[in-house]
Amino acid sequence: MADYDIIGKSNVRYDAIPKADGSMPYGEDAIPAGALLCGVLFTPIPVGRLKKLDTSKAEKIPGVAAILTAKDIPGTNARFSSGTPGLPHQPVLVEDKIEFTGDALAIVGAENREALDAAISAIEVEIESEEGVWTTRHDETSAEKRQACDFEATRGDVKRAFDEADVVIEKTYTTQLAEHAFLEPASGTSWMEEDGVITIRVGTQLIEYYRAIAAILGISHSRVRHLGTYVGGGFGAKGMLTVEPYLALLTWHTQRPAVMVLGREHGIRNTSKKHPFYMRYKTGATKDGKILAVEADIVGDAGAYPYKSNLFLLGAMCIAAGPYDVPNAKIRAHGYLTNNPITNAMRGVGSNQVCFAYETQMDLVADAIGMDKYEFRRKNFIQKGQELPTGQKIPYEPNLEGCLDSALQALGDPAEPGPGKRIGRAAAANITGYGRPHDDANAAVHLEPDGSAVVRVSAPDIGAGQGATLQSITAETLGLRLDQVSTRLSDSATTPLSGITAGSRQTLMAGHAVRLAADEVRKAVTKGAAALLEAAEEDIRLGGGEAWVASAPERRLGIGAAAGEAKKMGEALHCTHGYNMPGHEYENPERYMNGMGGWSDYTFGVHASEVEVDIETGEVNLLKHVASHDVGRALNPQSVEGQFEGGAVMGIGYALHEEITMVEGDCRSQSFHEYLIPTSSDIGEFECVVLECGEGAGPYGARGVGEPPCNNAPAAVALAINDAIGTEVYDLPITPERVCWAVTKKNGKSNGH
């Protein structure tokens, strides 16, 4: 691969020190003077009809400035339209029907915390409780009424393939309702500008929600400004509206600034979750280890409102056969509405659930035919140019063999078990999509006559270094040093719109837009340098803040001088550029949301785990975990390793600990005391293996890396536990109770539970 000055180097990110010393401002910081405290009354009953909402007593409490209900919404009372006739949309404030515990009834603005809490408690509410739906496993009649989406992909002759198979394995798997568990609570501020524009400053993954706020307020888009902040974790939940509607409505009605922090308890009750999946898998193979067919039926719990469950279940369907060449497949993915919390994007968007299922199937089939589990995978790994069950071709080198070999090598020799303990080891392969067909992004690059540059793009930085990545691309393209490039992010009034920071898409989308814009400016600089150095444009090189003649390197000058000359020549030193992702060609595009099915490209990898399991107590101790992915090109290797580590740890928690406990709509997990996320003592030894084949859909051949490491980890840990206990666990999370139950059942001592 070509060597670059900045790309491919572990450069220190410009946000690293401010984050480390605590000076980086987040959503709750920089509160405007005189701001009202904003709070929300959420429903005390998960399902029912709102019969009475009396705010008169609360309004008389000293310090209460305003109490708003549904009748006070001047525009559309909708946080997000379902987009599908017959399916409900979530209201900003309930008018009649209550669907889950996150539905809001009233907004309160007060001068101080005491008045705010007292007013919320003083609002009188009468709700007629109704029966709720808590599971996706119900009769077909009710299922049809509550279906949020239904997709199916078929390839080849599945029935004949199963008839010809020497081994057929059929199992059912479940995964849990999981919380994003971001450390920074959803928070923000709002105020009115002098020109009548309302501004909201909120940590979000999508500042384009200013349009939704405009619809809620009944005003034009141009009268709402969204300022994004650096985000202290989002993982998908902050890709939805959080506190924005409440702040905007309170400021709009009072004409005063406001501040709101959604506390942990309300945050867990109100924000979206990872889809629980119920998955039935059937895999057929020949005795010499060739997969003939896969049949999968995936049922997702969409929660109380559909939001974008259709997109994520469709994505899960497209990769449900895993990173394998499967000539015959029938895969269905369908989601249903319940009265559980809303489910939406969460790191992995359907990939980690299906990976747990299809990788367990791979182990079971390998065992049944007596083949080494890793050789069985090698024999079936999908290759460049081969097709997924949807018919989409894999456009770049997966390098799965390299990932598997490097992961196993890094895992090393097995540890010695302690007394009463058993060691288990396993590896899990994965395919994860990044970017979406028909997506678009825009960016602007401006070069000053002194040779410094500014890149402007709306992409929120949610902690993965999106801003630093775009800074690096700009500097590399223009031949500047990093300290010569400033990055301006997330201002709907001044930064070109580049869409949501989610789906591992910003490097792909905004990165291409930035590079295209910078390329246009580079052409102007090259012309200026050629004129001053009296050389042909094709002989000019840029780098390190200088321009020089390739055939005579001693003839050089600063980029600023070249930029100044270009400006005199009438060349533009500013460019705003867009990047559009084409759609896929499908035989039946209507089955794939008119070509939006699947992903723009895919990142592949293999994780390997070693665990120690106490057979008596069921306790699992993760000794070592290795994450290996081919990232195409690592734009900043240190940042890539950070994503490997953070993603894998999140997946490990998903495998072992994390689960939102619901009892008929009541969320029993209200803090990190009840919802357990991994700590450093839970992880053991960790190793990253970053492979670079040089091929990927992103700029410089990069691939999306934010989500893939989260997706292998649950399967690798689960399979290692299975290896240790000598039997299979088919449900996540794998708690000590589930381990003991599996061991007891294997030993023929099941008590029937």
C-alpha cells in the first residue's frame, strides 16, 4: 500500500487532552444565564388511556414558570413518524393512548430543582389501565395486527439442499433487551436568538433533527438551529430525539433559555434499547464439510413504536447466513410491536444477535461431522465476488483466513485451570455492514491564504474521533500538517449536512465528501505552486505544509504562498462537495425497501476467547480475548485499536452480564446497580490485531470499524463457555444460573425449570 504523511499514522487526536483534563464541553455544560430547569412527567402506568391531567395545583407552586401538555404543542405532536399506515407514531406528549413507560405526559419549567420536583409530583393524573403485549410470541391473529415489518430472502433450492445434506442441525436462540449504557446522560440547553431563531445545543448523533423540532413547533426549518456537542457515548440511542423536543417547547413558550438532564432512571426508561431476537436456525452440510443450506427465522421485538426497526431487521436478514458461502438459503426477518421499551439502533444493529446464532450453528455442525471447527469455517468462508443470500456481491477482500489465523495465534497456548475449574476456548467469525445504499453526505473545505485550512461538516463526534479523522483526511489531501487544519462540526446553520454518526458510516460518507472537496482545493493550490515555481502542474508535490517540484525537490515554497498565488489567479480556495452512495441492484427490489436493503460494504473479522468456568457455581472468568479485523486501511491505528477494545468490551458485557429486566412493562433495571456493565476486572488480557488488505469502500481504502468488534465478541465468549462446560447455551446473557442449568441438564439432573 502507498505510504502517506498522516494517513496510517497514530497521530494524537486534537480532542484527546481536553477530554482527559475535563475541559471538553458536553451537553450539560455552558448553561445560559437565567435558564429554566426543564423536567418531564412520564407515565406511571405502561399501557392505558389518559383520562385526566390536571396541572392547576402544580402551576401555583412558587418558582414554576410553565407547565405544558399536548394541547400546548403548536405543530405536529410526533417525535418520529412511523412512515407506515396503521402503525403508531410516538407523541411528544400523550394526548390519549399510552403505549409504554417512556411516554411523556407533561413538561415542567421551573426556577430551581425544588420547585421542579414539587410541580412534577403535584400534577394529578388519571389513567385507565389496559392489557399490554409483552412478547413477540403470540397467536397469528394478534401478530398480524402488530407487525412492524416482514422481510424474506431466498436463494437456490433450500428444500432439495436439506434433503441432500448429510447433517442437519436445527436450534432456537434468544438474545436480550439491552441498554446502551452511555456514561453521559442525555442533556442539553436551548435559547432564543435575537432574530427569533430557536437554538438547541444537545449532544446527539444527528443534528438534522432540527427539522423535526421545526415540525413540532410549527415553524420553518430555517428558524431552528441545532448545535451539536461532543457526545459522551451514544451507541445509537442518541441517534433518536432525547431532550430536544422538551427544551424547544419550553423555550418557545416562555421565550427563556432552558437546561435539561435526563437522569439515569428516566434515561433507561425513556431511551431506546437493542432489539431482543428470537431466532430459529437450520443448517445443512455435507460430511466433508461444505455448507449446503441455511434457513433462519428471526423475530425482533420492536417495542412500543416502530421507529426504524424495519431498517435494522432488514439489515440483520441480509447478513444472517454469516460470512460464509451459502448456495441455498431462506431467511425471514420480521418485527412486532409490543408495549416494551422502543428498540432501535444499538452498536451492531442486528449483527451481534445473529452472529451468536450462526456461529453456534457452525460449531454444532462441525461437531456433528467430526471436523475441526476452524477448518470447517475456513472451508466455507465467503470470498471476494461471491454473493450473500440477497444476491449482493462482496466487493472487497474479506481476508477471513488471515483474521482467523492471527486471532488463534494471538490467543496462544491454553491456560491451566484452577481447582474445580475448566478452560474453554473458541473463535467466532463475523460480517458487519457499514454505510447504506442511497446515502449522501456533504462537507466544505476552505483554505486561507496563509496555508491554514478549515473543514466544516455536520457529523457529530460521539467519541470515536470522527472530527480527527476528517481533519487527517483534509491535511493529507491538501499536503498540510495537522496543526494547520481546524475542524468545525455539528452546526445546522453553518456546517454542510452529512447525516447521522451511526452505522459506522461517517468515515465512509463524510470522509469521501471531505476528500472530494479538498481535492478541488488542492487543484487550485497546485496551479498556484506551478506558477510560482515555474513547473508543470503534474510535477508539483504537496506535503508537510509545503509545495515542491518532484524533479527538483530543492525548489519549494509554503502552501500559503501557493494559495495566495492561486487566489490572485482567480482560483477558488473553498469547495463544498457532496458524496452519494449508489443503491444495490436486486431482482425484487420491493423486498429490500426499494434497494435500500443490505449495506454499502462489509467489514470482516474473527474474535477468539479463552474462559475459565467454575462448574459448581457457574461463574465465568474471561482470561483472554483477541479481536482481529481487516479494516482495509487504518487511517489512525491507535483510534482503530480503541474501537476494537471498546466494541469488544461492550460485546463481552452483552454476552455475560447486560440485560434490561422488564416485568409487564415495568423496567426493573433503573441504574448501573441493576444493569451491570463490564469493568476492567471482567475483561482479562486483551489483544488487538489490525489487518490491512488495502481494500474498502471508504477514503484511502478504509472500512467502518465502529461496530464490527462489538459483534464477534458475544459469540466468541459464548462458544468458549460451551467448550468449557461441554454443552451449549442458547440464550444470552450467559449468567452463572444459565451455566449451572445447562450443566445440570447435560448431567441428567434437570429439575424441569
